[in-house]
Amino acid sequence: MAIVVVGSLAYDSVETPRGKRERMLGGSVTHFSNAASFLSRPYIVGVVGQDFSEASWSFLKQKTRSYQGVLVRPGKTFFWEGVYSGDMNEAMTKTTELGVFAEFEPYIPQKYPRRGILFLANIDPKIQKKVALQMPQMRWKFLDTMNFWITTKPKELDEVLQLVNGLIVNEGEAKLLSGKNHPIEALEAIYRPHFEILIMKRGSNGVIIQGRDFRVILPAYPTTHVVDPTGAGDSFAGAFCSYLDAHHVSRLSPSVVKKAASYASVVASFCVEDFGVEGIAPHPWKDIQRRWSEYRRMVFL
């Protein structure tokens, strides 16, 4: 199989109780690819401005199979600035400058695979729909979204949800989408007959996963060194998809989902331990293996 991911590439400025960093490489595609690269390098689709640096291109080259689908447009790359405080479960946005991302029209190169895994990261559901319609033969079509699209474009979001067989959202998004306050009730309300998997990320509370005839609940890896949570959700998604890709998964069972989700939880735990991509990027495969083995012993997997 192969993975195609469509979403944002950005520069982030982030302040947390652990410090502050200016204009780090970020965006959903970046964090997804960073986490996926241990097992599978994705084909990526996005847009950047003329300010996208050589160092940023070099990073993408290391972490992806191809970035031919990343277009360069006149203007500036998407920029986001946020501040975390307290338990760091949610960022307060200070600045959002869409730049060239404001007119993003995905370009899917002819050489990109049309079978495998498609991950539609958190972007306008109208754009997600366009891509999903272009790639109907993908075995797995996963979608992420956010509160803004849930509240401002519910019709468009509903339309694209008809075209995917997997949804990955956090607990707050699930509650907003369902109108239910209890996480299990929210999960059951969102799940659709054509879905094969629904993943609810719960931050430090772990993850709940609903399949067609099973449910999996796993804790988060208990890291105490949280520096920057930005990108943890996309890192989970990247690692989860890379596990399915590397193991050629065509059918989900509770055993497969537990392995994939436990692996994704471990990779995401590295993400939060430093700023930006540096939480994951410096670590060799043996570090991932060691922590994954520890986690599996902890939860008896």
C-alpha cells in the first residue's frame, strides 16, 4: 500500500510553560509525515509560500516519499501563533495568517498512488470532498476535522463524511459533532453504518476506538515531560496510518487496532516532549521500539 496525506504546511510560533519558539516548521502534513516516517513515508499534498526555507524542504525530503504535490505560490506560508497554559490541553490562538493557504486547491500528481491510505487532514470540508472524489479506490480514507468546520460548515462536513470509512477526532470535537457530553454516547452518536473505524483522541486520557463490531480503549503513554502538545493529534494519525500501511492491513480486527493504536500513542508521546518536530525527529527507531515494548507490557498487549 501507500499513504497520501492532504493538509497544511505551516510555520508556528508557540509559547508554553516550558518556553517559547518562533517560526518552527509545523502544519498537519508535517507532523503526520514526521510520525509516519519510521514505518512508511507518505506522499504529501499542500501549498507553501516563497518564504518556505531550504531547511524546511530538506526536512520534507527526509520524511516523505514525494512532495511533488506541494505547490509553491507567490506570498507567505500559513502562519499560526498560539499560547498554552495550565494543563496545556488546549492552545489559545494569538495569530492566524493563512497566506497562500487561503486559496489552497490540492494538486494530486499523476504519479501519486490511487490505492492505499488517504488521510484528509484538518482543512475545509469542501476541499476534503474534492480530494476524496478524486481518489475513490483508496482502501482506507480517514478524515480529521475541527470545531470551526463543525460549526460553520456542517452540511459540507456531512457530505464528505459520506465518502470516508474512518474518522479521527478529539473528544471535544466528538462532543460538539454529536451534541452528547459523555464520550461513549458521543462515539455512538457519530458512528455511521459505512464507517469501519472511529477514533476519539482524549489527550492524557488516551483513546477510544469504535469498530464495526468491537470497541478498544487504551490509555495514553504516561509521559510527564510535556513541552509542546502542538501536532500530537496529527502525529497519532501519522503513526496509526503508517502501521496499517507497513503491515498491509486490509481488514481491521481488535488485535490489529490495539497494535496500531498502541504504536500511535507511543509515537505521539514523543511529539509532546519537545517543541515542534523536535519531539520526534531526533529519535532513532530503537527509542520507539523500547517505549512501545514498555507500553505494551504496561497494558498487557
